[in-house]
Amino acid sequence: MNQPKVSVLISFYNLAPYVDKTMETVLAQKTNFPVEVLCADDGSDDGTIEKLRVWEQKYPDTVRVFVMDRIPGAKYEANDRIKRMNAIRGRLFYEARGEYVSYLDGDDFYTDDHKLQKQVDALEANPNVDICASGTKNEINGKIQDKIFPSDKGALF
């Protein structure tokens, strides 16, 4: 793969039911630049890791998977969970080769197959801008519940 322009960083923990939809929407992005997809798992025991490995095998030049060690059955206190999430995101950020990064939780997905292209275009047209966000929606049981970010056009910060 050529040097990626965007690194999509996705964190997972016991999210097997969501893996395929998340990965499908990320890999369906239409861009005029290379994208890499970095997935980190916090030691899932529900089949998440196995599903991620399938995607990694199917797209070896695009998808990389990292798995954190976890004591089987261990329950972590809130403070430890935050430390683990920070460690996962830190590892993904360290591994990222893209000029830009896009964070995504493993139970989220893209609804616009031009999302990354639009955001890169916006950032490159505005070099003094550091962050670009897009509209988000909350879907529960297949129904749109509420718009969390109140703009169809997204925002530059």
C-alpha cells in the first residue's frame, strides 16, 4: 500500500455483533487517497478477535489488528477501564501512518461512503483547522433515536 493519507483507528471489546457492519462501512469509503484501518481489541472473549482476523486476512494491505493481553474473566474497575482504553488508543495512534487520523468505536459505523474524502477535503482547504467533525446519529434497535451533533454539514474547529 502507498503511504496512507488517513488512518482509521477503531477500538473493540466484546463487540462481535458489530464488527462486520463497522468494517464494511469503513472499507466502503470512496477516496482518492489510500486509507489504512487499524483495529485494537481489549482481549474480547465473544468472537470479536476472530472476526477482526478475518477482515485482516481479507485486506492484508489495509487492515491491521492489535490485541491487548487480558486476564480471562477479569473485571476492571472504572479507572482501570479508562487506562486500558487510553492504552488502546495510544497504541493505535503510535501505529498510525496516515497524515490524518479518524477515531471510531467498534460499535459505530459510517453512514456516508464519502465521509473521509469530505473531511480530508475540508481540512486541506482550511490549513489553519485542526479538527473536522461530521454529523452523528444515535441508532438503537435499527431506529434513529436522536441527532447528537446538530449539523448535517459537520463542523470545522
